[in-house]
Amino acid sequence: MEYAGTDVLELASQQALAYLMGLPERPVGATATPKQLRSLLGGPLPARGIPATETMGLLEQAAEAGGVVASSGPRYFGFVVGGTHPVSIAADWLVSAWDQNSGVHELGPAVAVAEQITAEWLVDLFGLPKGTSVGFPTGCAMAHVVALASARHHVLAKAGWDVEHDGLQGAPEVHIVVGAQRHLTIDLALRYLGFGTSRVIVVPSDSQGRMRVGELRKRIAKLDGPIVVCAQIGDVNTGAIDPLDKICDIAHEREAWVHVDGAFGMWAAASPKLRRLVPGLDRADSWASDAHKWLNVPYDCGLVFVAHAEAHSSAMLNQRAGYLPNAAAEKRDPIEWVTDFSRRARSLPVWATLRTLGREGIAEQIDRCCLLARRFAGRLREVPGVEVLNKVALNQVMVRFGDDDELTREVIKRLQESGQCWFGGTMWNGRAAMRISVASWQTTADDVDATVSVIQQAFSEARAAS
Ligand SMILES: *Cc1c(COP(=O)(O)O)cnc(C)c1O
């Protein structure tokens, strides 16, 4: 049988392969201007369409014009993005080809069951309590929303308030306690959930960005009523890990809910070597993480875990529509654990990647990235004038060039323009710094060494020019 899309799918596969093969060589940063891209991709919507292969040709041109960031390549060290394992891309293609509406088991049994298996594997891999419920939202930001909605349900139910039914107006006040170095997405989730951002109680951090537990104790002692504490493992700048064991001691004494932002830091628990860095991880009440960062699957895939499945499911789909099939115990409906209704099978690439790497392969990838981050720090410390600002806890390094914000920014700019690697800037304790994040399966020790030479050169040129 002829399929009408054979030519365009074959073309897409060739384009994808050409892109992936050329990834290590292509300029890392994007160079195309919005104007160039508009002239390639824009114009008014034509009345009559064009052949699909021509449409794909336009995308190829956009990539060739420098409109694509080689962020899944080996020398992208900006933010914490991570690459994509080949099998995760392959599974992602099938997700589109199968086009399952994977919210409900009945609409896609294979992807629903694969998601359930993936959920069980992840609970086991991270050492979370038995019975922990799992959802696959679009990213860690939405994982916070799901987890904190579950927290809101739980602490208010204990105070005799049904938040799903009666809303927040007139409810007992929920005290939200956060660390000073929390990620912006915690604030966003709090906003979406009606907690506001100005009422949060902020616990100061230490020099590495870890929550100071003595300060947490003092602040919690003054509170009355329901409490939710947001901790973090893996600060985006330093990689620092909050002392979860102590945080859980203090919070649970007051029956507070402990939520953990482990967008990338959670993956330390998947490595037998690094697991000791996250003691007390299993004692929290909810966890938000990402598969699309350190596991290296395509966007969009976050992970949310809740130790109180009932709170999780109550906060999400607690009233099933009449036309939805009833969930039997052995038929897990993905819809019950996230905010989406219709959705793609975003857990399938996770299933495929975990299955392909295995426990050892996953641990090896996490260990290697951390080792390479330490290699970066070690090499850069040897360069006169370069200061490494953090203790390298995981895969994050922060460096500064000379004692000068401008010089540091200039080095970053030169590196971004070099096309050979990509780093972003940040402010740390009031000083400009360059962030290094190692999160791709493709990055090797040679990439690190070659990049350190590029950094050295950019530094000396920037210094000469200043
Ligand atoms: C990336 C990140 C987030 C947000 O995750 P998304 O997947 O981008 O929504 C939250 N917290 C931390 C610590 C992060 O690094």
C-alpha cells in the first residue's frame, strides 16, 4: 500500500540524521536574526499550500541559516538542558506516528502501560517510598504545579477544608516556606495556585545556596496552621543540595509538607556513587524533576512524584467526566496524575531511554557529567586570573574572570560568538559569573579540554582588549 506521506517522512529522517551527524561541528550558538528567519518562514498564510517536502525544505533552510541552537550537542554548556539519546528521538517519532491520546488507557493501552512501568522504574531508581504516585507533566515547572496542588489539598484537608470544592477564599492560611535560592518556577507555581509570591516566607541560604536549617527552624517555630516547605536539590548556579534530612526532621515535626525541586539534582539519586549526596530524599512528600534535562530525552517531559497518592489524584482529576471510561485498578489513566487532558505519550521516550541505558548506563551518564564538571573546575583553576566560585557538588561550575564584572561578561560574549561552545552568565553574591553546566551524554573529556583552551584564548583576548 502506498502511504501519501512516504516522501516527506523519508526526507525528515534524512534531514534529522544530517543534523545529528553534523551537530558536533556546527556553530553552537544561533546566529540567524528574527528578520532573516521571518523572511524564510513567514509571509502571509498562502491561499494555496505547497508540497510537504517543500515545507520541510524551509525548515532545513532555517537550520542552515543559523536558526537552530546546537544545544543537544557536546559543547553546549549553557543553562541545564541536556541532549537527546538516539533511542529517545526514535521513540519520540513513534509517539507522533502512533498519535495516541495518551490521557486514558482505553485510547492507547500500550503507551498507558509503558507509562505505568516507567513510573515504577523511576520510583525504584530514585529510591522513593513504595506507593509513590507519578505523573508526566510538560516540565519541572508544571511538576511543581501538580505537586504543590497535591500539597495544598493535603494540608488543607487536614485542617478540615476541601480546597477543590470550596477554593482558597476563606480557607485557613497555608504558610509557604521557601529557600532564598529557589528556582523561579517555584514562584510561578505558587502564583498559579493562588498562594501569591509576596506572602512566602524566605529562609536565607549559605554561601553555596543551600537552605540554612537553623533559620528554617526559627521561622517554622513562629507559624501556626498548615505549612508547605519547598526545598531544592541542584541549584541552577552551584548545583548545591539542600540538607533534606534535617529539613524533613524540622518540617515533619510540625506536620508540614516537604516539596523538593530536583529538576536535575534528583538524578544524583540514580547513581550509587552520588546517592550519598541526597540523604533524606525519600522522606519528602513530593518531588518535581525533569526527564528532558539530565536523562537526555526530547522536550517536553517533566516528572512529578507524590508520596500521598490520594492527595495527588484528588488535586488532579477527582471528578471523572461521565463519558470517560472508569479506571479499573489494572488500567492506569495518565490523565489522573497531571493537569493535561488530551496529551501526547511523552513518557514513551523515557521508557525507551531507561530500557536502553539500564540502571548502569543511567548512573554512568550522571557520574560522567559530574566528573567532567570537576575536570572543568580543575583545569580552569590552573588558569591565572580565573576563579571558580562554587564547590562543585554536581554538574555545575561557576567561574569568574579577573575581579571584574565587565571582563567576565566580555569573555562570555566572545565565547558565545566563537561558535565553538556556549555558556551563559549569571550573578552570584552580587558578582557576575559564567555558568558551566555539563548535562549531555555526548560530552567527552576531549570536549572539556578543547573548550578550556577556547576559554583561555577568549580570556586573554578580552583582557588585551580591555
Ligand atoms: C530547569 C529547572 C526548573 C524548571 O524546569 P522546566 O523543565 O524548565 O520547567 C526548575 N527548577 C530547577 C532547579 C531547574 O533547573
